[in-house]
Amino acid sequence: MEEDNPFSAFDWEYSDANEKVGARYEALRQRPSETSVLMDLVNADSLVSYALWSELLKGHPVGELWLETNTDLLATIYLAYGGFFRQALTVLRAWFEIAVYGVYYSAHYGQLSERYEQWRQGMRNAPANMQVLARALATRQDMVTPAVEADFGGKLVPIYGFLSEQVHAQGLDVHDLQDGRDNVPRFLPRSFDIWYQKALESFNSVSFLYRVFYPKEIATYLSKSKAEYERSQELAKVLSPLMPDFGNLLADVWNMLGPRLNGL
């Protein structure tokens, strides 16, 4: 029976396996430049996140939560290429949200209040309102690059609002992510492009947060490796025009390196 074949029962033929009609193969054929950018984005996330994981104190939320966000980033890409667009945006929200929480809780971990530890143990809710988070971040005294509440809100609130709509299926007729689909997963150019732009916007916003709070740690990491420094330069050439805050982050990092570059 055809139902005994999981590739048929779960529509994997149309999302993954069939090179002629599979959504994943069709996305790769129709969006080669976007695919190249996304590979560089994953590379950039690995570079920056590993730098922070290496240089921040053991147990720091940004470093610890990278282990969660890394799989979310790969999962949202996997879902989008398989033709699952609302689901891809839902996982993208998880990536964005946890990355922001890492920065937020960096002001609370290891303290008597144990807010971070309680959140990890399921005993405390994180702020669900990005404007509240923006207000909290704006009061921090450990900024390296000055920013105000409006800066944080402008980077966090719009993208999080859009992604949250997808989680709750709000505005289905507005975004119409299933337009063009039949009863199996398909590559839908318009829906793919919406997801792609939101992925770049999300990464750009997280890069803004890292620029405000953690350029020194990234600079310290890059100062130890000529190969990693050159890797950062190559990534900036490709990604800065698409995600200016990522480019600004690395520009600040390179400026901090200063004389240390001579030793690389």
C-alpha cells in the first residue's frame, strides 16, 4: 500500500525527496543568490556566537542560549526550503526571541534574584512584550555603543510583531502564505521571499544588540586568530549591504582591535 511508504504518507516526496518536484530542490534552483546569502548568514552567526561563547563568562545567557538558537536558525531555513513557510516564520520567532532573551538576562544571571536561573527552570516568565524589553535594555549601564529606548524598540518591536502574527495565524488573508499551494508542500516564490526578508531583518536586529553590548568580546576573540579576522572581513563584504547593523558591529570590532591587528 502507498500509505506504508512514509515518503508518501508524510509528503516528503514533495518537500524533500523528489528532485524534479520537491520544494527544497525548486527553492535551490530558483533562489541561488538567496541561498548563498543564507549560507553566509549561518556562517556569520557561527562566528559571532562562538566568539561570545568563548569570551563571555561560563554560564552567560548569550553563550548558553546559542546552543538553542543555533538549531532554531537551521530549522527555520530547513522549513522554508521545504515549503513550510508559516512554520518557518514561527521557528524564526523562537530564534529571535531566545537571542533577545540572552541579552536581556545577561543583566540578571548569577544574581540573588536568580531571574535567569528561574526562567530556565520554568519558574518565571520572560517579558513577552518587546517594548517592555526595549525599555529594560535602555536602562542598562553596560552599553558600549549608546542607544535609547526608541533605538531598541525600532529594532525589536516591528519584526517581533510580524513573527508573532504568524505564530497565532493572525492575518492569514493579509499575508496569504499558502497562495499557490495545492494539497502538498510547494515552493512558493512570494512566501519564500517574505520569510527570507524577515530572516535577514531578524539577524540584523540581533546584530544591533551585540553591537550595543558585546563588541569588546568579539574583538578579543578575533585578535587571537588571523583566520577568524579574515573570515569576518569576507562575511562583512557580502552581508553588510543587506544587514547594515551586522556591518556596523564588525566595523566597531575592527576599530577596537587597532594595534592588535599588527600581531595577526
